[in-house]
Amino acid sequence: MTIEESDVRLAERLAREAGEILLALQNQGDLSGKELGQAGDARANELLMRELKIARPEDAILCEEEKDSDARLSASRVWIVDPLDGTREYSEGRSDWAVHVALSIGGIATVGAVALPALDLTLTSAGPPKLKALNTPLKMLVSRTRPAAEAVAVAKILGADLLPMGSAGAKAMAVVRGEADVYLHTGGQYEWDNCAPVAVAEAAGLYCARIDGSPMRYNAPDGYLPDLVICHPELEDAVKAAIAAL
Ligand SMILES: Nc1ncnc2c1ncn2[C@@H]1O[C@H](COP(=O)(O)O)[C@@H](OP(=O)(O)O)[C@H]1O
Ligand SMILES: [Mg+2]
């Protein structure tokens, strides 16, 4: 097994296990709303940090729930982790939330696992599903709570129906799974929101880039990665043209 294969297996196991903890906490029923979201963030984070430090003590980590450190800036291998993406949706008992475990190597989203525990699914960069045909009419995913104006405008140009959903991971995996054709976001996101989703989406053959067309790059000093587009490869040119027309 190459190092990257064992990294994918680790990412998949950790994302799945964190997802099981999150589902159990949700099903326990004694917490709700913000309290449930906070407890979920903390419990999933605890498991992921503990296991990563045991399994990969030499690697650096960038995680939504941990204090950031400059140490990662001189590291090539950096685990980029969001223990609970779509905290709001999780706390509302919805199914559109995810656990993200990614490994950036030299700034590239090389390995990724996105668990969708409420759907009993974990997708990875090692074995993503085969691409499906485009939807008719096209479907475009946008944030449920903060849909980007640019996304709404691009949907209009493409003649796509909007599909609001929580969680960057859930949206990216909806494109991977063929439930939708495009996910476009602007206005703010961090590396942990999109690193694992992009690793899986790229492995599945989807087009992934910043909205200016530059590649997704990770382990930047501020960890801020505010915009992205993920789409079916057959839509790459149409999406680029629509963005350029804005
Ligand atoms: N404008 C913004 N600024 C910062 N983070 C944002 C953002 N828009 C979305 N995000 C983050 O991206 C993730 C997906 O958002 P959305 O569901 O709206 O698409 C959420 O992660 P968390 O749930 O981990 O906080 C959310 O916090
Ligand atoms: Mg997130």
C-alpha cells in the first residue's frame, strides 16, 4: 500500500467514526439547537484530533475547532479537517451536514474523505462514484442560508434550477453523486470547508477551481478560501463563460 492509499483509508475511517459519534449524539435526543451543534463540534473534534495525532504524529493539522499554528506553514503534509460542516443543519436535525478529513500535500488537496452520516455514505478520493449524466433542467446548489448573488446570477444564465442545501461537503458530494450539476459559492469559506470536498470532487473528474479560474490551493497562512466552483466537466466552459459575463 502506498502512503497515499493508507492516508485515504485513515481519512475514511476517521470521517466515518466522527460521523457515528455525531449521529449518536443527535439520536440521544437530550440536546437540541445551538447546544447540540456545539457538543457535536466538540465531540467530533476530540475524536479526530486524538486519532490523527496517534496515527500521523509527524503531520501538521489545520482544523476549524483548533487553535491555528504557524508550524503548518513549513510542513508539506497538512491534515485539513472540519469535524462538522453544516453545524446549523446538524443542530436542526436535517441530513445536510458532513465530516471533512483531507490531506493537503504541498498545498494540493491530495486525499479526502467526506462523510454524510445521515445518508450513511462516506465518499473518498480513492473510490468516488462514476459521473452521471447532466440533469434536465440543470440543477445548481447554493447555500441554504447565504446563497451567493453570483451563484444566483450564474444559474439564471445557465437556465439552472436552484437547489438550496447546507454544508459545503454535502453540496459538493451532491454534484459528485449527480443530484446536481454545479455548486458555486462566493463571499467566504475556510480551507476546512472545501479541502476534503475538492479532493473527492477532483478525483471524481469534476471541474474544481476558484471563480477566477485559478486552482484550489491549500495551507495558506490565513486559511481563508472564500470562493469556489465545482461542476460536471461538460459544464466547465459554460460555467466559465457565465462567470465571465457577470
Ligand atoms: N460567508 C461566509 N463566511 C465564512 N464561512 C462561511 C461563509 N459562507 C459559508 N461558510 C461556511 O461554509 C460552510 C458551508 O456553508 P453553507 O451551508 O452556508 O453553504 C459552513 O461551515 P460550518 O458549518 O462548518 O461552519 C459555513 O460556516
Ligand atoms: Mg465548515
